[in-house]
Amino acid sequence: MALWKMVGDLLEGSGWCSALTDSSVATAGTAESFLKAAHLTRTRHAHQVTAMTLAKLQRDSFHEMSPDGSILFEDWRTDMIHNSPTFAF
């Protein structure tokens, strides 16, 4: 529970709640409750969905940059992290 509250503190003000609300994943109140870890199972699920979505977007971006598979995913990811350190997260 403490871990999810800490993650909520890190995400506060990041726009994560707005993204969840704008995409109709959660209402504003529910998204805010994720930051406070008011309901552990729902909070964990929201973070898992977010992580999977970001991983899928990263894979889609890779396939767009290398449609013929001439670059390995790990090499591409390493280059992207080198260009933008926040890409690792």
C-alpha cells in the first residue's frame, strides 16, 4: 500500500489523472483516488494498464521506425534512451 501511495506522490501533477479522465478510463474522482491508493486492487490495475499501454506504444513506435525489421528492438531502445534518458521510464 505504501508503494502505491509513493507512486501516487510521484505522479501527482504529471497529467496522469487528466490522461485517464480524457481517455474515459476513469472519472476525475476515481483517477484522483488512484493517486491516494484508496482502493488497492483498482489502483494496482490502473498502474498495470498504464504500464502495458506505454509498452505497447513503445513497440508500435519501434515498428513504425523499422518496418522491415532491419534494427533490433533492444538496439533501437538503447539508442532512444541515449538520446532521451527519460525514455527508459
